[in-house]
Amino acid sequence: MRDPLQFLRGTRERYGDVVRVAIGPLEVILLSHPDLVEDVLVTRNRLWQKDRYLHQTLRPVLGDGLLSSEGDFWRRQRRLAQPAFHRDRIKAYGAIMVEHAARLASQWRDGEVRDVHKDMMHLTLEIVAETLFGANVGHQAEDVGAALESVLAVVSDPFELFFPILKRLPTPKRIGFDRGVVKLDAIIYGLIEKRRASGEGETNDLLSMLLHARDEDGSRMSDKQLRDECMTLFLAGHETTALNLSWTWLLLSRHGSVASKLSRELEAVLGDRPATFDDLPNLRFTGQIIAESLRLYPPAWSMGREAREDVEVGGYRVAAGEQVWFCPWAIQRDSRWFDRPDEFLPERWEGDFAKTLHRYAYFPFGGGPRFCIGQAFAHMEAVLLLATLARSFRLDVQSSPKPVPQPSVTLRPKNGLRVRIRRG
Ligand code: HEM
């Protein structure tokens, strides 16, 4: 419990690629070889469902959204939602992302000290709110942010995970959680109702695309389905990207030569103009920095599955109902797949490196049919926000409080991330 990340890594080194681990009342089988990840997530994915802990914590908030639903229901929802995340559809969001980042940049002052993780959370929340619901929800972003915070306080609390009994106690956190869900429901249902009432044709935001999506039999999503998908996208699409950027700021602060090379690329590709979607292929080093940051600090640091039936994995029997876990944090820092695994070396992604790597030695967005639907969205967002902010600023991470990764549902900086802003 003192250092779960190191513990999980050490387990593989001491005992091998398949290890049964008991952490308090939680018992899981840890799989640490990319072949086993591929077996579970891809090859024999039908023998598995999402793990019990995810269900316990997220289901009460997300309902039957994409992240937490199963079987035919999930398949239909994924089919309906997929086109909204197509590269050509999300292209238009690039301008929204850059505009919000530029607004944040205009608030940063040379020499001031800020919690940049808070800034990143706020920024990605505004972006997901606008891309999901259109420009007219800006004034509700504050309310959504506050409600989401009280929901996340419970969802990401490791004690809630280990001691589900807490869910039944009316602690202040629990009361905040219940109120947060009621508030979010009111906002989301309100927006859906308004949109339906307006009779407006299809616009470019995600809600509109989901609202107009039709299955082969002509059916559409109910309000409850729309609510669950919107809540899921809010939650899945906001903190993960913020974390990716926060950890990137930490790494850049510790590696001045990488930060300088980044500045040179931004200068050469963008000059004085704002970044756009079309710049993505040319912002190669920026993309490599994001990829390397996702390797060292994967926001989804662990994933799990529950066996639907008795199954053999890596030569061991796993009984129906048992939980397996794989940990991108540990696998992506395994010296069998990566040279100098703990070092921040964005250049390692140069050329064909990704092609030579085992497909599941690096999987920050998961894999198989349940891989992240927002991957292209997240990549574009991280590159454009980093390009926009790093063009004018360097951030020096302060030594106190020490930035420590805390593994809850996501991998967060335990005490935020205090930085001194430097223009330059
Ligand atoms: C750096 C940012 C992100 C990371 C690291 C990330 C990571 C992941 C991972 C690992 C999964 C698979 C979980 C599993 O198999 O158990 C996932 C699923 C998902 N993600 Fe992301 N994600 C990110 C950004 C986003 C964004 C921006 C959105 C939406 C706008 C999003 C929406 C989703 C949804 C809806 C699912 C469930 C897909 C399904 O099961 O069909 N994610 N994400």
C-alpha cells in the first residue's frame, strides 16, 4: 500500500509473468507479458468481461455507457458512437482546443507559481464540454467541474475500492458524490431535452451526432442511453488527457534539452501562427514527447478483466469470476521491451521503433474491441495543447510538494503539480 507501483513492478521481477496478488480484500492475477495481454484483450476477448472493481466504482455513475456496458448492448452502442470519433469528424475540434489553450496562455504570468494540474483539468473539461455539447455550455462548465470533482473524489479513492462497505455509509464524501451525480444528471438531461425540443438538424458536436445516430434497423438512442454516454465521455475524456499533459510538463521540466528541442520544432513548424489539425504530421517531435510521456506515466495505469468461464492463461487455470489485471505502468517500463526503461527518451519513437515493438508492450489506450474510442481525439488534443502552451512558456516544477504519482482509478499527481511559469 505504501508504494503499489513499485510493488507491482517488483512482483514480476521476483515471481514471473503470472502472479496471484492479494491486496487487502482484493485478489487479482497479475499478467505481465504482452502475449498474455493480447490473449485476454484481443484473441480470446469473448471469454472476458470488464473487472468487478470497475463495475463497483464506475457503474453507479456511468450506467450503461461505453466504458462499463457489456455484450450486445455495448456492441450496438459502440457501432452507433464510432462514426462520431472518426478522424474527419473530430478534425473540426482542433480549433476549439487551440482557442481554449490560447485563452489559458493569456492568463499565465511570467514568474507566478500555479498548480498546472488544476489548469490542465480545467482546460480539458472546457474542451470536452464544448465538443460534446456545443459552444453554449461554457457558463455551465464551472458547475460541471465542481460536480465532477465530488464524483471523482469517490470514484478514485482507493479505500472505496478496497472497502466497498463505505458505499453504504453516509460519509460527507458519499453525500457529495450523490449530490454530484444528481447535479450532473440535471445538467445533461437538460441539455438533451433542449436539443430535442429545438428540432435542430445535425450539428458538429458529439451530442448531436449521438442523437442522430441510427442503427441498421433505424433505431436511435434513448435519453437514458444518451445520458450514460455523455457522462462516460465527460469522465473518460477529461481527466485522462489532463493527466497526460500534467506528466508531460513534469518530464519537460526535468529534461531541459528535450524542452529546447521542442521549442525549436514549434518555431520551425508554426512560426507565429496558431497550431491547427493539419500541423499534426509535422509536429513529429511533439508527438514523440506525448507518446513517451504516455509510456512512463500512463493515465490508465492498470486495466482488468473478469473471467466469464474457467479458462487457461499462460499455463495457469483461472476460474470463472476471477479477476486478471495488467499494468501498463509496469509493462511499459519492462527492460525486456525497452532499453533504459525508466529514462525519458522521446527520440526512441523515431523511425520504425513502434513497428518493431511487441504490439502489447505499449498499450496506453488498451486494445482489442474495447480499445479507447477517444484515442485520436486525445492525441490531437495533447499535441495541440502542448504546442500552443509550450510555444510561449517553460514550466519549472517546484520541488515542494514533491510530485508523486498516485495510482487510483487513474494515475494522478498526489499533491497536484506546482510549477513556476517562465515566459520564453
Ligand atoms: C490520454 C488520454 C486517454 C487515455 C490514456 C485513455 C485510455 C483508455 C483506455 C486504456 C481504455 C480501455 C479500458 C479497458 O479496456 O478496460 C479507454 C476506453 C475508453 N475511452 Fe479513453 N483514454 C483517453 C482519452 C479519451 C478521450 C479523450 C475520450 C473521449 C472523448 C475517451 C473515451 C473512452 C471511452 C468511451 C472508452 C470505452 C470504450 C469501449 O469500451 O468501447 N478516452 N480509454
